[in-house]
Amino acid sequence: MSAQVLGFDHLSVLVADAEKALAFYQEILGLQTVDRPNLGFPGYWLDLQNGQTIHLMQLNNPYTDIERPEHGGRDFHFALRVKALDAFVEQLEQRGLPFTQSKSGRKALFFKDLDNNVIELYQTV
């Protein structure tokens, strides 16, 4: 049997406050929680459909004091496919959350969560 990657499963995001991070991800992205085992620290798993999840982990972040680029596309980030980018632009603007447009010309934007984690939203249609 040869080694074979079957696909993407989850990504983990370090947060200072799991409750606040959960509210942010649910409010901005509309994500719902899925069952999470007791791992000995606070956190949540958020459903991205098709068995894919985001794991919010309330743990110390060793990267807090690192200087980060202003444009999220040049920083560590994860990208989520969305149907209509305009709806997210409206949400971000209403909440006063800064974002930058993709520098590649794609219909995409970058914004940061409460813990400075960069999220890309990419319109696929």
C-alpha cells in the first residue's frame, strides 16, 4: 500500500478566549459547532461541512509578539470558499472590521479574527 492523502480534515486556530472566538466565528461566518471531546483545555470545533472543521483552541499563542504583515495574503492564513463575497463585505463593514482585497485580482478578501488569525474568503462562483 502506498502513502496517499485523501483530503483536508481540519485546521486548528489558537485563541485567547474560546467563548469570544466562538461568538466571532458564528457571527461573522455563520459556523455551527460539532461535538468535541474533552481535551483538557477550552475550545470548540466548527463545522465546515463534508467532515471538515475548524478547531478553536484556547491555548497560549507562541506567535503573539511576532510582527505580522498588514495584508493577510502575505501572512499565515486559511481560506474559505464562499458563494457571495459581497454579503461578507457588508457584514465586515457594518461591524467596523478592517479587511483587504486580494492582490491577485481574484474575488477574495482577508480579515483577522479577535486573536490576529487571518481568514481569507474566496468567492468561487
